[in-house]
Amino acid sequence: MDVIDQALPQEAVPAEMAVGLYRRRVFPSPMAPRCGFCYWGPESKTPLPGWKEAMTGFLDRQPHPGRIDGLIPCDLLVFEDDSWFALVEREPIAEGHLRLVCKEHIRDLSALRGPSPDGPDPALIDAARSTLLDDLIIASEVVKTFDPKVRDVVIITSPDESTHLHFDLIPRFRLDHEGWRGLSDIKVIYDDLTLAEKRRMWEENRRGFADVARRQREAAAAVIGSRPGRRRGGLRSGDEHQ
């Protein structure tokens, strides 16, 4: 059995070991890295079927599509098109935090400049590049209209252990402290939690996550519907997907 498919003994793992064990589960060895989002691996060169549905359908860390029994179900999908999908972030920096994820295994933003020998089909890169700006605009509008107190939206993208291109759109409210300190402080809180502690948090707040996703789906439907020209490449809100 591949190590990635093995369930971790959550309650028995000391807090200081949790992060390391999770990383070893996603990356069995330095010679065989796997994507923490789509489980792309050098032996297959393609995302694992069902990874997007697992990611948008559960509150746990990125679930393996073949190992979802006992996880915490929650519909997190907000909108999608043929190249990207947006979902509610399960470790939000602020309420309304949205994540835009590429459906193809593209490592980082620089990969959209053009094809590479070990990259995806050039046509897939062209499609992702051609719709990215519009999807970021839609996602930004969804976050801005989430709450009347939202002042602006911070957009972040950076390579991390997931090695999968995505953007975090984080609302900043009128009373938020200036600068980046608040964002980094909240991220540290999540990093210090064990997976078992996060599961308790997700279980306790499942209804809240579902409500945020519902409100953002409604906002996405309104934004998409207000501009008929955006009906391209399978663009639809999460409600239309259901």
C-alpha cells in the first residue's frame, strides 16, 4: 500500500510530530514528491481523478479521493470554469477567505508563461492563462460583496509544499490592523494546531463554513449573471454545478 493511502493515528501523534508526519504522508520520499492538492506524481504526470471533488467536498486537509470515509463533508465549491475552481478556505485568515485553484497541475505562476518539456499540454496552459484574470476579478468581487464592512481584498500566491498554483483572496475589514502582521499571526495559529485539533475545529464550525459557501455561491451567481460575456469555458457558480 502506498504510504499516502495510510490513515494516520491522529489522536496518538504528539503535536510536535504532526506536521512532519503529514508532510511524509503527502511526500513519501524526496525522490518521489507528490502534489499536496491533486496528488500529481512523477510516476503518473497527471492529477489523481476525483481530487477536486474531494477538495471541495470535505473540511479535512486535502483528502485522498480513495480514502474519504470518516471525513467531515461540507460543500465548499463557490464557482468554477474549465481551468479553475474557487472554494471556501478551510483555514481562513478572515471570514470570507476564498481560494482559487488551477484544475491542472501547474506548479507556480511562472509556468503560465509557456509550455515546458515536463509541464502540462500547452493547450491547457493557454486555457488557464486566458481565463485567470477574469476568474480573479470574479473571485475578488465575490469576496468584496461578502460583507459591507470589507474594505479591500488581499490576493496572495506563493509556492509552498503543495507545489500547485493557487491564489488566496482574503478580505480586509474596515477595522483591521494596517499591514501584514495580522495575517501572519493567524497563519501561525493554524500551523501550531495538530490535524486532530483542526478536525475538532472543522466539526464545530461546519455549519459556519457551509453558510459562508452558500453566501459566496449566491454572490458568484450574481456576478456571473450580471455579465453575459462571462459565459465562457464552462463558467458557472457552485449552485449551477449541483
